[in-house]
Amino acid sequence: MKERSYGFIILSLLVPALLSSCSPSSTPSAEPVPSKQVQSGEKTALAGQGQYLSMTYTEYVNGKNTDKGMVMRVMTYDLSSKKMTKLADVPYTSQYPLSVVSLPDHKIYYSADVDDKGDQLFSYDLNSKKTEQLSDNLFAINRIVPTTPEGPLVLAAVKKGERTLKTIFYNKSTHTMQFLHDENQDMNTWSVSYNSSKSATYISQFSENGRDKQRDIATKKQSTMLPPDYKVTEINNATKQERSVITLKNEQILSLSSSNDQLLLVTARFINHSNPEYSLVDIVTGKRTKLELPISSRSFIYMSPDGKGIYYLGSASQKNQEEGRGVYYYDFTSKIQTPIFIQEEGFINSFMLLNK
């Protein structure tokens, strides 16, 4: 496994962790993965109606043996059948473990290092078992969000030679990238969420200059650092027309998801020194309503399709965020937290709620 230190990118999900084995709390067994190759797992789930979770789970290739590096176990969880399926093992060579399964596309999209010069976007076809490099002009990728079979992938990524996280629309048919506000070297795109009912993408952004200013103030005062302002913007996927939804003053958006007419936000009042807070935002009016949830999660929270609960990555304990860390479903009515997948010796890097 390669060691890298690209400190200017705030990767809150970065983790040096490891794992092995499957039940509701462990992964299906996997054979060693040759370097630079993707190894197929179980039979591919068919695309269709309904929703599923796409999950990235990192562990050492040989259990706890570090000699052959780490691998990303790419899995799906069907919300209807409640079945967990391991689709493939992807070599972990990127700065940050990142993958997503698009069942409509029959592909896994992921980031991987190319010649020690930065990470690029790749795809692995679940039918043909072929891997394809899709970009050559990136340096780091923070988010990969599928939209529709005909629609683009939406990325939050850094271009080669630059520092800021840009919003990028990748056209799967023409293999071209559209960088929004490419000339802007100040705004960072932190979270990305696609809303199928709106045919729109929602992004959260902050100013790098604003962040540096808050850091300087905290250093001079020897105080806890406040976040810069964060704003949420709606982007029409067809026209790329933008509309401001809400701006949070000195409040960090740790995670953003969207469904139907609302956004689900995870926020923090201080940088690295405060408990997460949860709220819903009306997409049309921008009205914000606080949620009191008996969970501990700083990222990856999604409203269930029926609106009766949430799926989240975190802990069932509010006191210890690492206790029983995994993916859970929390039911608003029963107040019951149901574990879907609990990490053991490895690490769940991310998951995403998607349409088939």
C-alpha cells in the first residue's frame, strides 16, 4: 500500500483500517486480488425497480497481513430483499478508498492511482468484467455520484495542478467532463447528492479563503476554530442552471443527502470539536427544521424511500462513535436501530442510497 500525504484536501472519511469475513456483521470471503486488477465476487444483482445501498469496505488482502496491501470490497444491500451481495474486490491504490455501484449501468465506478501522479476515474463492467480508465486530468476524487442510465456521473474532484474540489459532470456517452465554474479557485465542493424526483444535483460548498481566515482567527485567539460559511446549491442536470437553497453562517456541512422535497443535513458548529447536528431543509423554501436523533453519525445519512426512517453510517451509541460502527436503519416510529452491516476488523469507508 502506498503512503501519501496530500494535506490540503480535507478527507474526513480517510481511514487506515482493515477487516475480514460475512454475516450481517461481516463481509463475504474474498480471494487475494492481483495488483491493478479487479476480482469478481458473487452474481450481479439485476437492475430494476427499487432502491439499494452501495457500500465500500476496506480490508487487507490477506486478513491482517500487510504485505499485499489493501482491497476495497464493493457490496450492495437490496432494501426489499435485505440481501447483501459482494460484487467485486477493487485494489486500493488511491489517496482515499472510493467506489460506487451503479446497477442501472452494470458498473462499479471508483478512483485509482495512475503512475503515482494522482487518482483517476475508472469503471469496472460487471457483465464483461473489463476495467476502463475514464479520466486523465484529475489529481484526487472525493465524490462519485451516479444519476440515471442516460445521465452523467457527478464528481467532486481536484484537477491536476490545482487545489480546489470542483463540481464535475462526466458524460458517459462522450467520455467528456464539464467543470462548473472552472475558473474559480476558491470554492470547494464538499458534498454531492442527486435527487431523482427533481432531476437535479445538490452540492454543499465552502470558501477556501474563508476557511483560512477562520483558521487564522482561531490561531491568534488560541480558540476552537469556527467553520467558514457553507452554502447549498441546486443544479439542474439538463440545463446546469443553478439556484441557491440555503447558506449556513459559520456552520460546517459534514454530509448532505436529498430526497423528494427535502435535504437531510449533518452539521457541526466547530471544526473537529463538536457533536454533529441533524436537520431537514425544504428544497423550495429553504426552511430548516432541526431533528433530534438518538444516533451518532458524522457522514452518510439518507432518508428511507418511504420517509419512515433513515439509513446511516455510525454507531448505535451516542457516547462512543466507534462502538458497533456500521450501517444501520433507524425507524422514526419504533425508535429501533437495526444493524445492516457492522464492521469488524476492517473499515466501512462509505455507502450510498441509490435507485435501481
